[in-house]
Amino acid sequence: MSVQAPSAPSIVAEKASRAVDERALRSLFIEARTANGFHAEPIPRAILEQIVELAELGPTAGNSVPLRVVFVESAAGKARLLPAVSPGNVEKTTAAPVTAIIAADLHFYEHLPRLFPHLDIRSNFVGEENAEKAREFAKMNATLQGAYLMLAARGLGLDVGPMGGFDRAAVDAEFFPDGGLAALWLVNLGYGDDSKLFPRNPRLEVNEVASFA
């Protein structure tokens, strides 16, 4: 007896039923803000690990997964990081229970035989002649994953404060001295002190951002 394939409308209805509710949208986007201060409550290691697990589920080209994260949580780690942080970001970075260094693995392609075994794309990135292509590929996909990581953190009840104000070369020299990783940005993580939030800045209208072809 043959099994009838589901119809397109039933597939669409099933997928539409997966849409998250308004509470989730508020946590991830509508009410979520860039944290500018934090309470001292530490973040359990299990939550940080779950954030990474969730971020890894988001799509990357060729399942390359080039994101690498250093969760700076100890006093010694902060002492290594803070000299590279711009003056305006020092106070909140000091207060944050964890500061994540979002980085790209420039040698991500070494893992492709395991991560993308059905097609050999590693050779596209190996060798000095492909170094710049590999670097751009790694940075693009690690950037995607960094965004997934921030949404995962919000989804698990944390506040996030991404920062570009730091000396990337200094962070790379301190934390990635072998040159295999490249820092992209920093993200303060924790339970935000809402009294230190700035008013939300304006956003563009949809028709200023999107067009339809």
C-alpha cells in the first residue's frame, strides 16, 4: 500500500506552525537592547556551552563552522583583555560577567573533510594563493555565527552588548599569537542593568531597507 505524500498546503501549514510566539520575538528582537551595564551574577558554564551548541546549528557555507569563541570570565582573563578595549568600553566590559571574543578560524578548511564529507571543497582554500579567499570566507561565515550566538544568548535569558571598539591586532597578539584565528568583535554577556540603557535609536523604514524584484 503506497503512502500518499503530504500536500504542499499541509507542508506549508506545518512549517508555519513552528513560528515562535510574541514572547520569543520580544526576547530576541522587540524588547531586546544592547546592554550597557551588568549585574554581577555569574553565567553558569552550562549556559555558555549551550549558546555555542545553538550557534553551531545555524547555516554556514559548506557547513564550514569557522566561529571560534573565547569566553573571558576570570579576573586574569579580563586583565589580559582590558588593555585592548577602547576607553569608553572599559567600565561595562569590567562589569560584564563574561566577554566573548568572537573570532574566525582562518584554517577552518582543515575540518571540512569531517564537516562536509560528501564533497571535497577543502582544496578551494588550501595554499598561499587561496589565503585571502579563505580569510574572507572564514570571516563572513564566522560573522553569521556570531550573530547566531547573540540570538542564542538572548534566547537563554541573557543580555548582550556587542562592541567593535577594541584593538583587534592587540587581541590577536594576546589571545591568538599563532595567527590562526582573527578577532572580529567582542560581546559582553550577562544579566543587564536596565538602568544604564540608552534610549533606543531610530531605525530605517522597511521601504528604505528592502526592495522587491
